[in-house]
Amino acid sequence: MSNIPKKLGKYEIVREIGRGNMGSVYLANDNFNHREVAVKVAHPRFFKDAHNAERNRKMLFNEASASSFIDHPNIVHIYDADVENDMFYLVMEYVANARTLAEFARPDKLLPINFVIELIYKISKALDHAHRRGVTHRDIKPSNLLLTKDKDVKVTDYGIALINREDYSQTQVDGVVIGTPAYMSPEQISTNTVTYATDVFSLGIVAYQLITGVNPFHGDNFQAIYKRINYEQQKPLSEYRSDLPEGIDIVVKKMLRKEVDQRYRTALDVAADLSVVVDVLTPTKGETGLQERFEIARGLAFFKEFEDAEIWEFLRSFEWKNVPRGTTIIKENEVDDGFFVLAKGVVGVTKNDMVIERIQEGNCFGEMGYVSGAKRSASITADSDVSMIRVNAQLIERASTECQNRFLKVFVKTLTGRLSETTTALVNQQLV
């Protein structure tokens, strides 16, 4: 602590709680927001020469930038990043008494198999959240996954994340090989184009190691790791243990497909298949479980013409949102290309601060804005706690052609019905 001031910015340093290659982490008090925080301070030696200083500065601020786009209970929150007296520091959520999953990635420290599957399920959901917001982690490994005292899991360290968003153009961290070789995908270790699928592959390695205690592509040097990741198949999980639930070997094997187009298309697809492997999975805080969502969707009129497999894909491809009563979902005169299927609850339609309609669960709203992309002609507010599925053009491109065609068929029927209702209402007004 002798080299660290008692205060950095508005944060009062309490004590050191961790130390790594890049820097030290301190417990601090944020008296302005009345909370404890963790402050990561980079080692000064990484900023002595100009080249390394610039790269390491990018890593710190890249982590802050990436985290500003994501907000998920299973991802560590980043609150602030700054420089003071040549000290680069990052302020993040303090996860008390947390341990990394690296502790449980050894043969003598393995966690119960169903609990491992639950952890991978939650991490998949967290990664899907980040991916949908244009952020690829690029360094998923056991030491970047925190197990909390409440047996929850949190993804941390977005320092080398790849941010692919239209509203983000800052220079990002780059280099010959970015990440941790033993947990890289074939395309990442070969310095080819990296997509969200690289996080799926890395998570597959983590899952394999948490189940067996062995990294499937371990090597004594970079060349050995490179060869195994690109050309060698991992041993089946069943060779290491006999207490595995049916289907988990298939899921992990698909996560570790070397060809991107044969891997899971999204991290949410991984979570969906894991929910089938284990019947009881704890949903992410504030979220409805995938199986429950499927049952809800299957009972809605909008999905009456969908096959079960198409409903599953619809739920995997599009965004399920839970919002509390009083939330404004659509604002009058704002541009929003979302189309919504109301799964639970009631919403009110207001124009010029007057309620003109209430929409019940099972119905849809937002179809005109979805078609035209024009400003919304009315506001939509949650009259109760609401669950809904949001569709927009960007998300629908992720669905298969069959799912898109089914959606468009039902959407056109819904739109036609709404236009017919509007026409009838206008005629009735004229007759009166």
C-alpha cells in the first residue's frame, strides 16, 4: 500500500485484495454512491515505454467502453476509468469473497456436474447479452469467471474485448495474437476474423475443463497448443467420468467444433440446449427460464401457426424483455424499429397524454414502426409488470430462413388485421 495513495479520484482506498500480472486490485469506498468498489490499478512498469503504454492504456479504457454497452447480473459492472498522477485505474463492482473458476478446473477440485452445467448456462446467457450489444469478450477462461459467495457466476475482464457497433469507432486493442492461447478458438489463434462464435468455443473449453479437470488443448508451448486447437479432436467427456447427464457430451462437442459454421450460432443456443440436458436450471436473476418462456409462447395466439422447433428458434433469435410496471416501452415521436409480442401483462397506448387503448397479453404492438422505421405516433407504457418479445430487422437476420418466413407470414396477417380494424373504426366514426 505504500506506493498507492489513500485516495484515487473520489475513491478512498481501503486495502489490497488482489494482485496480477497487469496490476493490483484494491477495495475502496465510493462515498458519493455509498458503496464499496474494486479499483484495479495498472502497474507503472507497463507504461514506461511509449508503445506498451499506449497498448495497456487501450486495454483499460477498452474494458470500460465495452462494459458501458452491457448491463447483466452475470457480468461484472464497470463504473469508472481515469488517470491520476500517471496512475491508470479502473473502478468496478466489488464482488465480496469471490473465487475464480480456475480453482475448480482441476481434477481434485471439481464441482458437482449439475452445478457446472448451471454455471455454463448462466455464462452463456451473459455472453449472449453482450453479443447482442456488439461486444465479443475474446478472453473467456476460468480465471476471468468469478464464483460468488452466493454460488452465482460473473464474467469479468473485458480488456481485450472486440466492440462491433455503429456508434463506436475508437481504436481497439490489437496484436499478433490477442487472448490466452489455451482458450482460443481456431480462428482466433490463427489471427483470422473473430466473431461471437469465438466466445462459444472458449466457453466450450471452460466447460470441458470444469467437467474433467483437463484442458483439452493443453500444450507445453504455443506451437503445440496451436496444433491441437486447429487439428486434434478432444477426448469424449465420458472417458473422464461416468456420471454425466445424457446430452452434455453432445453440447460441449458442438461448442468445440473447429468450423465456425458447425458450431452453435449463438450463445443463447448453448443455453437452450443446456436447459434440455438438465431439467432444473436457475434462471438468471430477473429472467424467466427458457423452458418457461417456451410454454408461455406456445400458448400465445401469435405462435399458433408455429411448429415447436420454430418457437424454440424464435425465442433463441429474438430478445425476451421483462419490464416493471410504469416503464415507457415506446415513446411518441421517437424512432424505434421494434415489433413486440406481449407475452405477459398489459400495456397502455397513449397519444398526447391520453390513454386511447389497452393491449392485453397475447397481442402485438409496434408493427407500423417496424415496417416504416418512422417516428412512433403513440407511446406504449407498461400498465403492469410485462414480459415481451422484441423483434427488429437486425435480430431477425440471425434466424434461419424457415423461421424468418414463418414470422413474416404471421406478421403480415397481424398487420393486415390491424389495418382492417383501423379502417372499420374510421368508417364507424364517419357514420356517426
